[in-house]
Amino acid sequence: MNGAVMKNRVQEQSLKNKIAEASGLPKDVVMGQPVVTVLGRMELNIENYRGIIEYTDALIRVQTKAGQIRITGKNLSVDYYTNDDMKLTGRIEAIEYQQ
């Protein structure tokens, strides 16, 4: 990706952030950022995702507007998913955010 495109994206994110702060609206709504909620090591909820890229019992990769979320562990499974959110269960060992 060239420097001009990257600079425009940074400026756009900065503007959205300022709008969110000024309006009092949650940033996840204005900026489309994923909301990740972890309950212990056995349950994870993701809101504002685009799709599941990869799904095995040891790795689940999820696409979001901001990039990918990579969950690794053991006996991982998707309990449910809707257009808005999903629930993952299993032994969660790591959560990584990738561009």
C-alpha cells in the first residue's frame, strides 16, 4: 500500500474518532470497530465482524473492518453467529489482531 493511501486512512480514522467523541456516540458504532468480549479462557464474543475466514478446532480467523482477529486454542467452536455478533467457546490460548 502506498504512503498517500495510508495517510488518507489515518486522517479518515482521526476524523471519525473526533466525530465519535464530539457526538457522544460509541466509537464502535461510528468507526465500525469490532467489540471483543472475553469471559475467562473459555468464551469469546465478537461484535461488528464481516465474516469467518478460517475455522478449525485449533484456529478461528475472523475478518473485521479493522483487519483480522485470530483466535488460537483447543476445541474451539462457534456456538452461534448472526449478522451482528458471534460466540466462540473452547480453550482460548491467544487472541491476535492483524492488519
